[in-house]
Amino acid sequence: MAEQKKQDTNQLLKVRREKLADLQANGKDPFQITKFDQTHHSLEVKNLYEAHEAEILKDHKHRQEKSSNRTMKKEEKSWMRTRST
């Protein structure tokens, strides 16, 4: 049983090494350190997101108010028509 486990482990390591070699041959080394230029800090991103969301909500609320005003005007016109007849 111990011998079988050792063979399985060796086979697994062999497969992993082959996959690593394939990646490296294709220019995709998973162990290569990749560095990106920092443009924002997390607090800035959070503040930008919150400001953007607030603007969207404000715009959405404004559209709802306009829509409800139009509905009310239609109802008022309908009421005026029925009252005048």
C-alpha cells in the first residue's frame, strides 16, 4: 500500500512538472513576478464607487419623480374630462 502511494505521488509530480514545462515553453511562467503600476489606493476606489452609485441613485430617483408626475397629470386630465361631461 505504501509503495502504491509513493508511485501515485511520483506520477502526480511528473505530470505537474510536465505541465509547468509546457507553460514555461509557451511564455507563461506562473512563478514569474509580475508587477503593475499602482494608480489608485483601495480607499480612493471605494470613494469613487460610492460617489458613482450615489449619482446613479440620484438620477434614478429623479426619473421616478418625473414618471410619477406624468402619471399624476394624466390622471388629473382624465378626472377633468369626466367632470366636465
